[in-house]
Amino acid sequence: MINIFVAILISGSISVGMTYLLSRKERKKQKQMRKETLEKLYIKYPELRRNES
């Protein structure tokens, strides 16, 4: 009985850890994509960069 409970706990924490790692990776990717999009916008409209700084 206790073993089943422990197994459920362990598998649950593993899945939570995996989703946490994945979400961190996704956030990093989205940040990178946002940066690249901004760079493209700056190339198209150079006046945007001056207004921001």
C-alpha cells in the first residue's frame, strides 16, 4: 500500500519537474523569438530604435 503511494508521489514529482524544465525552455525560446522579431522591426523601421532609447 505504502509503495503504491510512494510510486505515485515520485511519478508526479517527475512529471512536474519535466513540465517545469520544458516551460523554462519554451520561455527562453519565446524570449529569443521576441528579440528576433524586434530586430526585424528595427531593420524595417530604424526610427523605432531611437524612440525606445
